[in-house]
Amino acid sequence: MLAMSEINCIKHLRNNKGLSITKIQQTLKINWRTAKKYADKDQIPTTKVSPKKGMMYEENWGEIVSDWLFEDSKLKRKERRTKKKMFEELQELRFKGSYRTLCYFIEDWNNTHSHEKDKGYERLEHPPGEAQVDFGVMGAVQDGELVDVRALVMSYPHSNAGFAVPLPSENQECFLHGLQLLFKQAGGVPMKLRIDNLTPAVKKIRTKTEEVQLTDEFLAFQNHYGFEVQVCNPRSGHEKGNVENKVGYIRYNFFNKAPVMTSFEDLTVQLEKQLIEDRNRLHYEKNVLINELWQNEKKYLLQLPNIEYPVFKEETGKVNKYNEIKIDQVLVHVPKASNYSLLYVQLTWNTVKVVSPDGEILLDDYRPYMKKRKALPWMSILKTWIHKPRAVSYSRYKDYLPGRVKDYLLVDHLAIRRERLKAVAGLLITYDMKRINEEFYELIAEEKLGKEENPYEINWEEYDSLTSKKEIKL
């Protein structure tokens, strides 16, 4: 391309001096076509936008991933999908591209939407048979509502094998019960267990003049199983860096999209299976399968005792005039409680039992935190879906929709889908999603949700009969 001064010279010779194209070419010693181009054609500046090519841009895969990234950008970082998880979900949608194609697209998207960088973790080395344990806060979905999960994670740094148990709280009963399950999953007890200054285990932290003091209950538990305890110094998380890494790894790979659970026991089984499969990968430094290293490390574990340690707590409770007793900072109604001056409360990790002095069981129920739920932000989610109805089919929230509402919304016709989304969003002003699903037939009749002409109309009676048959079969 010629410089602007040369272009002006050509224009001057052509327009003001009247020279021919051939004469200009000979005078300036340039190509004839170049002389013709700049002498007779207008030089109007234009913007050159090169459309990006490839399946991520030419097909709808890029739109799907963009919607995921935009959807996840509203969540906390620990709750966002990983690239691996996105690739797996794309493959379920019959994506034919490679993992690297996805990574290139996400990198390009992040360059224009985000400037955050991942942070690394410190690596530690330890002898076989030594474990580290810590809690991690994660999330799951039960009955269409969010449940806060305290995952107790145990890692063995020598092999990098990991184990985890989801729990409803971080109190002493949950902590000791979780350790029991972790020991069973590992098939033995670690010789040494490194912990943080967890309240269920540590009564007094280490200072310059005094050693750490463990709680009596944890000391009794430790003596029963025979492991040695190593307590980290205050504000020294790097001393158990391997389990810190493992908590993050489990969160990003198994809780990145909140799993659906029917109970904590069900989620425990799911997580155990996933972590067993996860050991069939190479150790990050030793270039050996983690499972192979773990099978060798298991030889160093202590044997499980023949008798399982009973984990529970007993305390006395005071009753108010309304027959209520405070359990886990929540007032719980106990029938006939005011008839007694003193009541005994027996607590396990998930249950509470209130017993009278003469042995009568007045209450036998789940602990209050087992019923604690948080509603999903369905109104905000539906507003996004109304704007982009195509996104419903591959949204992270699709699997959390109750059955009848889900089948009602997932129609192929996008115009009908948008209208139904608007209808359900209107009902959310008055009802919650759980009630909408439970009273779906009545609401259809009252609000006329099915008034549009729908070529894909659903026979709800047939759907319910098939669902009940499936449940019976299971």
C-alpha cells in the first residue's frame, strides 16, 4: 500500500496535470494497475471486520457456551462450571469438536469479558499413611431447593488420593461421624491426621507459651481409633496445603454444578463413586496413576476397630411455656414438654430425640438444620430464559425444575416456550415453584396456562401414570 503523500501525488498528476495512466506509471515507476487504482478510484476508508470462522462461531455452539459463561459470571467463582464440565455437557449435546477448540473459544471470550486469573496452590510432600482433613462449603439441590453442604474432605498427600463426605453442619457430631465414614471409605485409619484448629476438635489453640488442647470428646474418639493428631499453627493453612487443594478440586469438579440429591446418604454414595473413578489419573508429579499409589499407601493404614465408636451428644433442655425447647438455636415444639421440669436431649449428626426423666420419648425427628433450605432465584432465571428461550434446554437450572413444570416448559416451539415462561413467571409472583408444581392442574385451569395452540400438548394424566409406574418399577 502506498503512502498518503504518494497517493496525493498520483491524484495531482491525474487531475491537475492531465497525465495519462501510462505517463503516471512511467513518471513514478509504479505498476500500471496501481496507478489506475489510485488515479481514478475514490479512496474511501472502510472498516474491515473479519468474521471469525470455525464451528464455535459458524454453528450455535459458541452461543451455548457464551450463555453458560454469562450465566456463571453471576455466580461465585467456586460455583462456576469448569472447562472440563462444559466439554462433557457439550458432548451430551452431540458436540463434535475437541476440548482444545472449546478452550480456545473460552480464552477468546474471557479476553473481552473477564480479566480474572486463576491462582495456584502450594504443593506439600508427606510420608505414606499420613492424612489431612478440612471442611469445604459447597451446594446441592434437594426437592428443587438449594442445600448448603459442608463437605468433610480427607486427602493422603503421598498418593494424592481424596475422600469426601457431605454433611449438614460442622459441629462435633457431624465431624466425628464424617471421620468414621472417611475411615470406612479408605478401608483403614491414617497413622497421623493433620487438622486445622477446628472447634469440634480443638478446645484451646497453640500459643507461644501453651500447647494446643483438644476437646475431651475428640480425645476419646482419637484413642478409640488410635491415630496421632497434628494440629496446624493458627493462620497457617499452608501446613495442610494438600487438603486445601483437594477441597478446591472437589468443589470445581464435582460441585461446580450443584448436584441433585435425595438425601445426604445418597450424595455420599454419588461422591464416593466419583472419587474412586477420579483416581484413575496420573499423579501431578510422579507420573503414576493415583490409584496405584493409593493401593501401596493403604498398607500403612491402621486397622479399623471391631466396635464402631458411638457418636452422639447428650444435654439437658429447658422448656418455655409454649412447649418449646431450643435446639441448634431454633425453638422446636415438643408435645407435653411443659409437664416435666427437666428433659434430656440426645443429638446425633442428623437426628434429635427428646426424652422425659421416666424414659418417655417426646420427640424423635431430624435436627432443625436438616430441613434448612434456600429457594432458587427462579424469577431471575425465568427472566433470562424469556429473553433467550433457547437457553432453557442447556441451562444449568433445567435439571432443578420440578417435573410437571419442566415438561411444560421444554417444548420445541420457541414462541410457545417463551409464552409459557412468561406464564410461569407470572405465577411466581403469588406462588413458589414447589407449590406451582404441586397444584399444577388447578393452576392450568385457573390461569389458563395451556390456552395457546400447542402442537406439542402434553397429556398430564399419561405423564403421571408413567412416572408412578417408573417409581414402582424402581
